[in-house]
Amino acid sequence: MRDLIDLFGRIFLSAIFLFEAVDSLLNFDKTKTTMTEHGLTWNQDMLLAGAISFLILGGVMVLIGYRTALASLLLLVYWLPVTFIVHDFWNYSGEALRTQSIFFMKNIAIAGGLLMLVGKGSGRYSVKRLLATTRV
């Protein structure tokens, strides 16, 4: 049962990163506008292409359970700065403060899940395990 929970946890965790990668690709110009609104004006095309690459690579690696520690670190390199830049709740007041606080804490919880993957590994149902037990 624990192995199935690990598998479903990886599926759910990777879904947000893969969704964000697809959304950023489909809305490339709108994402660049959002970056500008948050003060990210330096070399936006490179930053966005790098972010999308990290999201796809890290998301797929977490999903299939291959080198999940490396994948989680890639995703954290993207996720933590974005969390502090985009969901800067301390700069808001009223209802926006509450909304941004919730988004900030959600992202911190996702970062916690990634850190658990770094420490725990991918589990039994993973490509890593498949490659380790396959005889050539």
C-alpha cells in the first residue's frame, strides 16, 4: 500500500509542474507580461524557456520516478524564487493579502513535498527501480 501511495503522490506532485509548463508554453506572451508585472524584465525569453525546460524535465522525472532527487532540486530552483516573487503577500492588504498568503503557503507545501522526495526517493513503482532490477 505504501508503494502505491508513493506512486500517486509522485503523480499528483508532478501534475502541477507539467500543467504549468504547458500553460506557460500556450500563453508565452501572457506569461512574459506577468513576469514584467513582477519586475522580471531581464532576458525574459531565456528565463521563460529555462523555466519551462525545468518544469517539463523535472515534472516528467518525478512522474516516472527517475532520479527524483535531481528532478526535485531542479523544480525547487524554479519553484522557490517564483513563490517569493509572485506570491509576495507582505505587499498586499485586505482580501488580496489573504489570497496571496494562501497561494504562498500552498507553494511552500509543494516545496516540502519535493524535499521529501529528495530525502525519500521515488519508491518501488518507478523507472529507477525497474532499471535496477532488470537484467541485461
